[in-house]
Amino acid sequence: MSQPPSRKRTRSPGPHRAGHRALFLGAAVLLAGLAWQGHRVSHLLPRFEGAVEALGPWGPVAFVACVVLLTPLLVPDTIFAVAAGVVFGLGAGFVYYFAAVYAACLIATLLGRHWLRGRVLAALDARPSIAAMARAAREQGVRLTFWIRLVPLNAAAVSYALGAVDVPFRSVAIGTFGMFPHMFLSVYVGVAAAHVTRMAGASRETWTADGAALLLGLVACAVVVEQVSSLALRQVRAAEAETGDASATP
């Protein structure tokens, strides 16, 4: 008797690749536009930086509060990353941005676990890839949660899912540190945008030397983040398959 052909599960490239493509394309368009026409707005940067400095310590506080409040509303966090790079620079901008998004993720996890559980579970029916990740994290804990966070998905959406499927809070608190590579890249884009704008209003020699070095660094960072994210996605998919096989075993 002939056996029916086995069905192989096929997977689409996944939302993380779409997110990366959007970030890379958006960054390229932004930087190209600023390199071309940045001289028209370069004089505004010192005024903007002066206004932020005039706020003193309240500047970072206001930024962090804004991110914490808006990230659980599923506002794209990349917007805040680019703003952090422009306003605060790479080091301080990354610290403020990461701390704010980290706190927002923990809040979203608690909301998904306690107050919005039903709505989140219903929404996950339309997002099977995130649902599968979250359920696998519930079984495999901190390590897999960390791998999931290395995949550049909307941070709040993942947090809601992790909370709704009862991933241990300790796993979420530790694993969420995995967000740092793609968050660093997003802040770097903001730093590059501010730098290109300044250089567009400066001499050709200054632009060639400083701008080229900065953009090469950005490209190198993007390549590393893409490789790390691809590795993380493979680990997550392997864990999903393992968890699915285990649940199917009588």
C-alpha cells in the first residue's frame, strides 16, 4: 500500500526580515536625503541640542517617560531609538532608550498576564508566529526568551504574548536583555542622521573623512546584527519544533 506523501511545514521568511528590510531601507533613504539636502536644516541642530541641554536632567527623564508610556501602545519603538541617537548621542542615547524600552516591556508583560490576557490571546490567533515563540519560551525559559528578544520584533507585542501565555516573569526579566543588538543599531541610525546633517553643511573634505567612517561603521553594525538575528531565529524555530514534537507525544 502506498504511503501518502508527507507534508512538510513551510515557513515564510518571517516578520523579522521584513522589519530589517524596512529599517535598512528607511535608514538608507533618510541618510541619502540628509546628505543631499541636509545643509538646509543643519543650522537647526545646534538650536535643538541647546533646547535639550537647557532641560538639564529633565530631558532624559521626559524621554524615558514618553517611551515607557507609548511603547505599550504599540508605537514603533524605532522612532524613539532614532530620536535618542539624534538628541543624546550613541552612548547616553542607547542607555536611556534601552532602559525605557526594558521597563515598558516588563509593564506590557504584566498587563498581558493579568489585565489584558483575553484580548492578547485573541490577538495571537492572528499572529501564529509570535504565539508559537511565546509558547516555546514558556517551556524552555530564560535561554529561549533571550533568543526571541534577539529577533527584531515589536518589543511590546512580544511582551504581551509572553505575559499572556504565562512565561515565568524571571525568564522575561532576564531574557529581555537580548534586545540590545538591534536596539543599538537603531540608535546608531539616529547618530548617523545627525552627523550626516552636520556634515552636509560643512566642507567637502570633512564630509568625506568623517561621514565615510561613520557610514562604514553603521554598515558593519547592520551586518553583525543581521547575522545575530538570523542565528537567533534558527534557534527559536528549532525550539518551536522541539516543543511541538513534545506536546504531540502521548
